[in-house]
Amino acid sequence: MPISEPTSLLELTQEELTQLLASWGQPRYRADQVWAWLYGKLAADPAGMTDLPKALRERLTAQTRVDPLKLIIQQRSSDLQTAKWLFRLPDGLTIETVLMLYDERSTVCISTQAGCAMGCVFCATGQAGLARNLTPGEIVAQVLAAARWLADDERRKTMDENDATIMALGPSSSVLRLTNIVVMGMGEPLANYDRTWAALRRITDPGAFGLGARHITLSTVGLPQGIRKMADEPLQINLAVSLHAPNDDLRTQLVPINHRYPIAEVLAAVKDYIARTHRRVTFEYALMAGINDTPALARQLAGLLKGVLCHVNLIPLNPVAESPYQPSSPENATAFQKILEVNHIPATVRMRRGIDIDAGCGQLRRRAALGTGEGMKG
Ligand code: SAH
Ligand code: SF4
């Protein structure tokens, strides 16, 4: 299958890459080499694939490209612990990817759609509607971009103060490589199920990027069929469900898709998921002042989740410009958490990361809460 227009190599499965190179008269082991360059050595440019014959490198450069993403903007938070990238897709749409650095891990938050059709009222991505699904290559490329950035020697040579701190941790420090992924960027991953899972398989494949599935968390607005489908996947990706309210009246106001899939249906799917996988599920709850953060609602939530193998992540809302919704005060957040804990529902309050670069960003900001520690244990 000759490629007439430059196609991203990241869109190809290993078999498709082998077929493409075979159509150029190349033996299978050449395709294996290219694959290893893409996913193992994080090559961004065929010119750097030094063990390939020059003619093959030139043909790859002329007829393909590695990366479907073009970096438009990079921002670092003032504490330098968070980097946010705005990427342009081949058709001109843009998506966001966020990398968060911790002492012993680094977590990338990836998008699965350009926009989102779900319309959650507190979410900037939801306000803009859905443009289209991302392809597997566009999803994988966000992970590779983060991994490349972490591994970039040139960046380390020109390190800023914070990078000096990272360097002081030594070359074995995990912050120099990607340790966790949260599928919590723009879009609803279970509304783009097959492409998202094709990407997750590539990311976890030991012959490709090879990150352990247990280091990956997928967050969904709560689509019951998708949750049940996830339960049958062999890959042990962690599941997080965005609940945000303990009753249908309030949840439908905040998360309009609740009208179609009310709490009882979401919870039934989650319980099936737990019964099949024996894995703890995280419920996300963005705390909004005076909206969903009262003690009475905390008690209602505790009642709803009684006996469910779960953990609740309470995240004070990231305010979105021109939105009436505001974050709960730290006191109210703590009081809410205490009520859950007294009722034997494990809960943590997560503070926001990189708040200064999150302005105007759909919802990428809150990914700090998951795939990142206690919430996922047990
Ligand atoms: N569509 C999926 C995944 C992307 S959104 C989902 O909804 O789960 C990732 C998380 O960010 C969700 O829990 C979502 O409710 C939350 N979120 C969206 N806007 C937010 C905001 N302004 N402040 C805090 N969390 C927000
Ligand atoms: Fe879509 Fe998730 Fe935002 Fe809701 S919170 S609009 S499901 S991205």
C-alpha cells in the first residue's frame, strides 16, 4: 500500500508497517527496526534512525512522517512542576496534553477527542462540543511527546532551576521517564472506545512503548456499555468514573448525559465491573461551592457508595472563565471528606496542579488527582 500523502507512522500497526516496508522491497527486520526506533528509542525523525540504510531513511522522510502532532504552545507552571502543550492535528484542530512532575513519578494527561459531546456544565471542553475523535496515532503521539520531553538531553543541558533539581535526583530518577498516564484530557474516551483502546494496547505492548497497564487510569463520564466492555479487556487499566453528584436531579444539571444514563445504571455497570475484575474503582467528584459540597450531599454520597469497592477523589473545581461555578473552600472540602471517611468510604482531597497555566484549559487540570498514588492503591 504505497503512501501518496505523508502519513504518520504512528497510525500504523506493526503489521501495517511491515506491509508498507515490504511494498518497498524491505525485509521484515527493517520494519522491526523502525518500530523499535519509534516506540523504544522515541525517534521523532527517520533521519535519526542511524542503523537503517540511507536510501530507506530518505524514502521514509519523503513519504511518511513520524508525528501527527505539531507543537504550537508550551507552557510551564510557575513552580515548573507542570508542562502543558497545545498541539495542532493534521486537519488544523487543536488538543491539549499535560505533564506533571512529582518526586518519584511523572504523569501525562492525554486527550482522546478534539472537544467533547457530553456538555458537562463546569467543563470548558464540554462547552465547545465535539469536533472529532482522535486516531490511535494521535493518542499515542501525546504519550511519546511527553516521554521524549522527559528524555531530552538537550533540554537537560539548558536546564532551568527546576530541571537542576531534577538532575540532582540523578539519572535513575523516575522523573526522567514517564511513569504514569491518565486518560483525562479532552474528550470522553469511552465514546471513542476502539481507537482509545488501540492506543492503550500500543502504549502497554512490551514490544512497543511498554508501560504497565496498572500505571494507566482511564476516566469516563460514566457510559455503562463502555464500562462493561472495559471489564472484559485483558489489560488492567484503572477505571475512574466522574460522579460529581449523589442524586439524579443534581447530576443531570451538572452532567447532562445523566439524563440518558442515570446514576443507578452507571453504578450497576461499575458493580458488574468490580465483580468481574475485583479492582477498586475511583469516583471523581469536583467540589463546587454551594452546588454539590454540602454535608447532606456528603452523607447521601456515602449512602450511595456503601459497600462498593471504591475510592473517592475530591477535587476542588478549577474555575473556568465566565462560568458561575467556583471551587469549594478547603474547609468545606475537608468536612466533606471527613463525612465520607466516618462512613467508611475512603476519600482524598487533591489540590490543583499548575493552576496558573490551566486558565482557559478545558479540564486537563484535574488529572493531578489520579493515577498518582494512594487513590489507586488496594
Ligand atoms: N470525559 C472524561 C475524561 C475527561 S474529563 C470524564 O468526564 O471523566 C477528566 C475529569 O476532569 C473528569 O472527572 C471531569 O469531570 C473533570 N473536570 C472537568 N472540568 C473540570 C473542572 N473545571 N474542574 C475540575 N475537574 C473538572
Ligand atoms: Fe466531556 Fe469529561 Fe468534559 Fe464532561 S467532563 S464535557 S465528559 S471531557
